Amino acid sequence: MKIKVCGLRDPNNLKEIAALHPDFIGFIFYDQSPRFVGEELDEEVVKSLPRSIRKVGVFVNASPDTILRTVKKYDFQYVQLHGNETPDYCRSLRNRGINIIKAFRVDSSFNFSMLNNYKAQCDFFLFDAKGDQPGGNGITFDWTILSRYDNEKPFFISGGIGLDNLSQLDTLKGMKLYGVDVNSQVEIEPGIKDVAKVKELIDRVRPVEEEETV
């Protein structure tokens, strides 16, 4: 299972987390988020991250030009779309060489059939809890809802994932779960991750993956 740590911006904290070798690191370009990178994100520090770590820019209903400009500036490998972006919007970015993670906020009434319209335009889906903000609410949704997911597209799971509920991921075995996206539950404060918590989380998730590949 892959590990994505999202919502970083401080150069020193970023270097410490990168040293733990998560699979993905996310940077939030949504100005209503408490983890908004603002003007703080050091371009050279981001570009110097190990190539093994996929860099992800997170956007909410941003203009395609803004996204393309930001991807080029920071050398992002993926864009995560956390707003109301349409399949056509995703297609337009994909046609310009952008790899896409499309996020959806899930509750008991979520219509999984609508994902078929996005399938061809996205590399991964991401299922997050439905809360006041587009993401980073720190709450978990009922993961059993994902038993209704009948798509072959691999997905990330997000929303309130931390050390205390990692074991519950076992309920998703046999599904197309590709990775976990962690944020608020491994923080000291918004935008600053607790390195010890992230290390423990990676140490607990990674052995499962290694056992499965033996």
C-alpha cells in the first residue's frame, strides 16, 4: 500500500518527512485551507526531493492555466483535483500531459456510478470524508460504503486516517485500495507534520506491502 503525506509547506519539515521516503507528498494550493502553501513553498526544496517521491499539487476548482503553470514551476508529477471539476475539465488537463488524482467526498448517498464518466480521464480516484472543507477535515467516513465500488480504477482513501485507525484498513482488503492519504492526524499544527507519527505510520503500513509481494 502506498503512503501519501499531504499538506506540507515548511522547508525543514518537508526535508524531514522526505527522509522517511513516503511514496507521495502533497502540497495544497487552495487559499481557504489552513495548509495553503501561500508564498512559503520553497521551489528549490521541492525540486530537490528524491525522484522516488511523487510530488502532488492539490487544487480546488482552479483554472487550467494556474495548474499548468504551478506544475511546471515545481515539477509536480500529479495534480489532485478536490473540487467540482468535470470529466471534460479532467480530460483537458490530461490532454496537456497532466497525471490526475480526482478526489470525491463520500457519504452514504454517494453515487458510485458517476465515476464511470471520470475513469478514462484519471490515473487514480481518492475518496475522502464529506466535511465543511473540500479536504483536511480530519474526519473519517464509513469505509464499508466502498463495498459498493465496482470500478477497476485504483484509489486512495483519505479523511481522518492516523495511527489509531490504521488496523481498520483491513476491511478494504480485496478492493482496489492503492494507498492512504494522511494529513491532519499526523500533525503538530496545520502544515507541520509530526515526524515520529509519520515514521510510525509508514513502518506499520509498509511491512504489509512487503509481505504481500513475497
